[in-house]
Amino acid sequence: MSRKCEQKEGEIAPSFRDQLERAALSVSNNVAEGFERGTTNELLAFLYIARGSAGEVRSMLVLLSRRSWIAENLKSQISDLKSIAESCSRQLRAWADSLQNSDIAGPRHLNDQTRANYQKRVARQKGEAEFKALLAQHLPDNHPLRQPKI
């Protein structure tokens, strides 16, 4: 014979706590798994899955904070946790945005030739920037190369 787990007024259901914990843990686990895959595209996919889990955490925290029986001191803690989840989601989005604009396909794709090509490209970009800065010193003040980029 099975007995239902009795929930007292003001207590969070064990199943709700378990789901919240799984969703929170899913954020870091998906980041770790994506990173270990070794390609930028796979990391991107897992970062978006991690963002989804962060959204699930926020959703559950909002639902919890709207319960009338939640004590005021818990509402403050829930609000703090929601802010942390929002910050995490923003950071994951920024990381994903930077990866989408990256030339690197991921460590799985790196070999001696791709590393050398990347180093040449970075050196070329640095040299171009140094040349423009040097050239700008000899140009009139109103020349477009001396104007700050907006």
C-alpha cells in the first residue's frame, strides 16, 4: 500500500524542490558537457540548453514567490536567487554571442596548421592596428583615420 507524502501548509513540495534542484544543476552540467565536446557549434548548442534551464529556474522561482503562504524572509531569498539566475542567463547569452562571431571552430578542429593560421591572423590584425595608430599621428586632426569610432 502506497502512502502519499503529506505536505504541510507553508512547505514546498519535495517534487517541486527536486525539480528546481535538477533545473539549477542542469545549467552547469550543460555548460560542462558543451565545453567538453570540443567544437564551438556543440558548445553553442549546450549553452542555449543551459539558458533554457536557467529560464526554468527563474520560472519556478517566480511561481514560488507568488504563493501566499511563503514567508517574507523566503520571498527576499527567492528574489535574490531569481536575480542570480537572470545574471547567469545574461552571461550565457553573452558567451554564446561571442562564440557565434568567433573564427575558431573549437579545440577538436585545431591542428598545427590551424593554430599557425590563427596566430598569423592575430598578428596581422595587431600589425594593422599599430600601423593605423602610427599613420594617424602624421595625419591632420580632421582626417577620418584620426576620428574615434562610434
